[in-house]
Amino acid sequence: MALPEKFAAKERFMKFLEEKNLRITSQRRAIVDTVFETEEHFTAEQLLDWSRKKDQSVSRATVYRTLPLLTESGLVREMDFGKDFKFYDPNYADHPNHNHIICQDCDKIVEFESEKIAKIEDEITHKLGFSVKTQRLQITGSCDELKKLGACTKKSC
Amino acid sequence: MALPEKFAAKERFMKFLEEKNLRITSQRRAIVDTVFETEEHFTAEQLLDWSRKKDQSVSRATVYRTLPLLTESGLVREMDFGKDFKFYDPNYADHPNHNHIICQDCDKIVEFESEKIAKIEDEITHKLGFSVKTQRLQITGSCDELKKLGACTKKSC
DNA sequence: GTGGGTGCAAAGTGTTTGCAAGTGT
DNA sequence: ACACTTGCAAACACTTTGCACCCAC
């Protein structure tokens, strides 16, 4: 179901490279394939590991050099979940306005969208003399398990 | 006008230290005074500079060791505005649910609160099996000047 | 052919930490 | 007195970069 969209995301990125006169190398292909094959959030290091399974020649430097291109294209967003390293979210290609709920114990993340919130944001922002370009909303709280058991059995991170 | 509240924030932090059997040293006093004297967001380095004006013996290490205490107390919040370093926001003591609008060009930041958004967040979060502990909403966009002139004359950062 | 791309390892940058000396309670 | 704190500098961890070689177009 998400496949045709994801495929489009990859194509969109290739077009982005073309427009900037940047080259499609085997390493970039491996990295981009990896990014849009997953719906998970990932770190630079994870992306390196996964990409190397497709093309062993991918280096850490190339991953770090490709990530800014991905974010610049708008198809991937850099996220800060309060850890020491950045996470990247490939779901902005399909859902440019989604938000995150994170469990404070197990770090489980659920994504959601809300037209209502988007509308209020827009109103308030205009009232303050701004106009919205992007928006990020993170809610931290307790997941079901944490509420019921007082602690989560599985930790995600 | 904000003074009595800010004073309370400082007192609240001193109580927090006491409860954890931590000591009130001259360095900590200088740092904490600095933090709650401002309503600006600041970096660790700025906090060091400012604190040293009150007490020259404050070291970078002590600043970095005090910041986690401040965030743990809930009176200061760590913020990521997409720069290479963290910012700290001392306004959570008085306004625990405020949000940020940031100009994409000049980095000007405006804070606002919204009961409506808070209510919707709560509803959605419960529907997804979570309960809200904290929340952070950042909107990026164009400020008045950027919209009118196409570029901002003053850069904040 | 040529200008962009790559891997490697070294450098960079914000933050953390081990240690010996100092200090609040 | 004793445990908590401190400053210093070295150590860290993630990310960036200089360079010589490579390859997509």
C-alpha cells in the first residue's frame, strides 16, 4: 500500500539530484534505496550499516554527505528525540505534517496527523505576524504498558 | 512584573537542591541567578560567560554539570533549534506549556500558549493509548520582515 | 575529458569525565 | 570530618573535512 508512494519518494529524490546537476552514483543509490524502504526513524550509523548490505563500498563520509541532500529535498526530516545523535524520519515524503508521541520509558514512537491542530497553528502564527513553513510537535508521555505496569518491558532505544 | 515569579523559580531550584541533599555553592548560586534573571534562550557557553561576570571562579565543567540539574528540576528546558548546540529555555518555570515560532531567516523566536492545542493534544494522545507528560511544538516560518522584504535585516544567531 | 564524488583518516566541536584539591553542612 | 563540588585538561562521540584517486555524464 505504501509502496507506490515510497517509490515516488525515491524518484523524487533522483529528480532533485538531477536538477542540482548532482550525480547518481552506486553509493547514493544504495543509501536512497535504504532510506525509502523503511518507515522507521534511523540514525546515520544505522543508515550506514543498512546501506552497506546493498553496497559494501558505502562509507560513513558518504552517508554524512548524503543526509543533508535528503533533508534539503524535503523528503527526510532531521529529528531530535533528546538523544546524543540525530534521528532521521523518511515519512515526511508521504505525510509532511505528521507529529510524534514518544513514551518516556520505552521510547516507543507513534505518529499521528491532526487537521485541527494544523488549523489552529496557522491562525495563531498569522496573528503573530508569521506564516507557517514547517511545524514539529512532539508529545512525551506514558504508553499503555507504562501506565499499567509502572515500567515498560521492552526498550526501543 | 515577572520578577516575583522569577524569584520563585530560583527559590524552587534551591529547594530542589536541598531535597536531593545537594549543596548550594557560590558557583551554583551564580549560575542559577543568571538563568532566572533572563527570559532569553541561552547556550551553555553563554551561560558560562554571564555567570563568570558574577563569579569568576565558575568553570565550564560546573556549568555543564549544573544544566542537567536545572532541566531535571523542570524549571529549564533543553531545546533544539536545529543548530549544532543546545539552547536552554528558562521560561518553563512560569509557562510550562508554551510553544515556539521561529523565523527561518533571522531566527527570531516568539513564544505563545494555546489552550485549544493543548486540549486536542490530550484527546489524541489518550485515543492512542498514551497520556501526556510534556509537549513541545515548534513552528518554523517567515516573520513579517521576511515576508515584506524577502530577507531579514537583523540575524539573531 | 572533466567536474563532481568517494574512501580514508585526521581534524573539529560541543559535551563529559577522572582526579586531586577545595568547601558546605 | 565527610561527602559533595570544583577546575583543569584529557577524553569522548558524533560529525565534518582535506586529499588523492575515481567515475558518471
